[in-house]
Amino acid sequence: MKKSNNKTGYSLYELAIVILIIGTLIVGVSQGYNLVYLSRVSNARGVTAKSPISQIAGLIAWYESSLKESFLINQISNGSQLTNWKDVSSSSLLANANILTTTASNAVKFSNSGPNKLPAILFSNGKISIASLSSGNTSQATIFIVFKYTSSPTATYQTLFDGASANFYIAVNNNSVQLNAGTSATTTSSTAFNNSKSYILVAYMNSSGSKVYVNNNDSTFGATATLNIGTNNLTGISLGKSNTNALPFYGHLSEVIVFNKIIKAPERKEIFNYLSKKYNIEVTGL
């Protein structure tokens, strides 16, 4: 009787080939993802270059997250701790002015997965700030913010923007926006905020004539009605956390644009249109 000599396993050579194939597939998938991501970032940069922001009078600060100029080169990688966010308005870039700074920590990090899967700053009980703006204080301001929660919001307000002075901030919770320039005033949404969507918020900080628009919706957030928020000045900027109380934001901030005046409705709609295209956020009334 002859003994059976059938194979019962793979040889080292065969295993090496299998491992090589799997490794090649993994590298291919990874490179494919990187190409898609880089293409998306390149497109966002193109949209930014054609934006109307620089042509609108009164621009005093513009923080954007897709441009190479926005951050230190060695901090532009997913999960990197950030220490700087640069103002990309032309005058500030030339003068190296209005740079937001923070101590490196996991509370403020660069992220590849912000709104529309574009670069953003991820906040986890941290802030990045500047004590005073090169343009000086302003008693009126129009402030645009692109943001997305990373967890389901609650009734507790989280600070998106602080004016680096006593009582000047913009905060959001699960269904409303709160403005404060000395006097707190709230406008409520009929549709709750959630962590599955991205939002474009603009606040008109204008004493008793203040307003809020979210995704350019002037009915849901009651922006056709004015809010009385007080008369404190905007002196500087702190993003992600208030300087005067413990209301941190947990989520992504992609873009912050600040004017030292109340911009006109056509200008507001131009900016909403730009941000809508860039971050793939549906807006109304354009």
C-alpha cells in the first residue's frame, strides 16, 4: 500500500505571494483615497480663489482651512496638534497679522474629515485665539462660521466664537443660536441641529438690530426679527471656547469670516453661495 502524499497546507513561497497581493491591494486603496482627498482639497482651493470675500469692503479677518497658507506646514496632517491658524486675507498675510494661536494639545487638532470631507479644525474643549485684531475694535460686525458637531448636541450652549472681551460671543445648542454683546438674546429653530449635517451661520452683531441666519434661512431662525444683544465691542477672537465662561465647542470649524460692518443682503447671499458650493451645504433663498 502506498501512503498518500497530498499537500495539507501552503508553502512559504505561496504565503509570500498572498501577502504581497494583499499588501498591493491595501496600498492601492490607500493611494486611491489620497487621490480623491487631494482632488477634493484642490477643488476647494479653486472655489476659494474665486470667492467674493476679498472684494467685499470691511473684511478684517478670514480663517480658512483648505489653503496651504492657513497653517504651519508641519501641522497639516490628520490628527496633528495645531498651534496657529493664519488670517488669509491679503493684507494680513503680507503683514503676518491676526494669527490665532494656542498651546499644542489634543484639544485643537487638524482634521481631514470636516464638512464635505475637507480639512477643518477639530475642537475638544480647546480654543485658538488672538487678544486683539490689527484693525482695532469694532462696535458692529458680520461673522460667518462653517461648523459641524461631532456628537449630538444638547440644550447646553457651546461657544463657536468669542470676541475676546467681556460678553461678546456666538453660541449654539441643539435647536437655537445665542448672541451676546453685553445682553444675551436667543433665536430658536423649528428644526433641531444635529451631528449629521454641516451648517453655515452668519450673525449680524449690531446692538438692538442684530440678526442670525443659518444656511441663509431667515424664517426658521427668525432672522426677519431683530435681537437686542447689547453694545460691547469686538476686540479680538477666540474660537471653540469662551474667554468668560466654560462653554466649549465639540466639533469642526472650517471657515470663519469677519467684517467690521453690517454687510448688505446681496453680499450675504454671495458669501452663502460660495460657502454652499465649497462645503456642499444646502442653503435657501439664493
